[in-house]
Amino acid sequence: MSREVIHTADAPEAIGTYSQAIKVGDVVYLSGQIPLVPETMTVIEGDFATQARRVFDNLSAVAKAAGGSLQDVVKLNIYLTDLSYFGTVNEIMAEYFQQPYPARAAIGVASLPKGVPVEMDAVLHLSS
């Protein structure tokens, strides 16, 4: 099965040696997204909730470019530099996802690129 590179200008450009996403068959692997504004490649200003929404918006843009949506996410990984934001993440997820919710991990980490408090990556399964 061949690999297809997924790219969109509606999400931040890759800032390293990776693709925004790779599609293999009906599965799409989304690279980690941080709260960057795609047009400026700068971290969005605001509180944690604003930054988490930007991450979900970035993931959504890549999912759309792959032919899907966040509703196609089967696995979501969330990386937090402060696990006290766990409840806020749950509240914001409810704005972006409907049941059945994806499988998920929330992982506390020491630091993330550009000093942001949150990063997320995902796996999508596209319907035939």
C-alpha cells in the first residue's frame, strides 16, 4: 500500500523533518500540532483554552485535507506540560467531538516545542 502525504495551508507548516499527515489506505496519521496560527507560524496569544482550541482547529484542518473530520479520529494523544489542565481539555473536547469519543491518552511532559502547554496528534480511520 502506498503512502500519501497530506498537506494543507490551513494548518501550520511542518517545522521539522515530518509531514502534516500520512495516509495509508483508509488510515491517516496526523503529526503533532501545537497552538500555532497557520498564517503567521506564531503561537496564538491567550489562555490555555484558547491555545487548546487552536490545536483542535489545526488537527481539524489536516483531517479535512485528508478527506475526513475530527469525527473520524479513532485515537487521540494529548501532551500537557501541566496536568491540571486535564479538566479543561475534557470540556473543550466536548465542543469538537461527539460520541463515540476516540480512544485517548493524556500524557504529562516536561516541555513542548516553542514552550507551549499542549500538543496533540491523532489517528483517523476514513469511512469507505
